[in-house]
Amino acid sequence: DACIAPILLYASEIWCSSNMSDKSALETVHLKFCKYILGVRRNASNFACRAELGRFPLLIEAQCRMYSYYVRLANEVHTSSLQHEAYMVQQELDSRKIPCWLSDVRTLLEES
């Protein structure tokens, strides 16, 4: 996992909030890797393969990263960083009910 997880989770703080096709592709690649490591067939139980390796779906890790990033941005004091400026734009879009990353994150937080 140390080899493949960083590659699969690259920039997940941003893309995890939407686009379900990317999320299913993420899990597909992760499960193929797990089955390869275990040396089992492709039709082996996904749950059993994860349990044998003590792994959870990578989507959980991606969502944790996204929530951590959101909290860090929300708690950042007024700075002139590019991230803070982008967050302020997101807040403006969200207040106008225009779909954006921040509105997706808030929707996911309300659903959990």
C-alpha cells in the first residue's frame, strides 16, 4: 500500500468531493492491487481480500483528507495565501448557491 496509495490518493482533497466515476476507478485499482498481493483470482471476495490485508476502501482515506483540508482552510486566519484566496472565492460561490467544491464538501458533511 505504501507504493500505490500515494499515487491513487494524489490531490484527493480536491477531487474526492465529486465525480463518482473517479471514485469507482480508485477502488477498482486498489482491489486489483490487493488481489495481486494476495495471489487470488479476480473473482475472489472484495471484502475477504480487504479483511485479509486489514484494509478499508481508499475512498474513506480520501474523504478524511478532504475533511482535514476543509477544516484547515476554514480555520485559517486571514492571510494572503493563494489557498485562502481560493477558499474565499469558494465561500462566495457557495453563498450564491453556485455549485462548487465547498458546496460539495458541505453536502457530504450534512449527509454523514
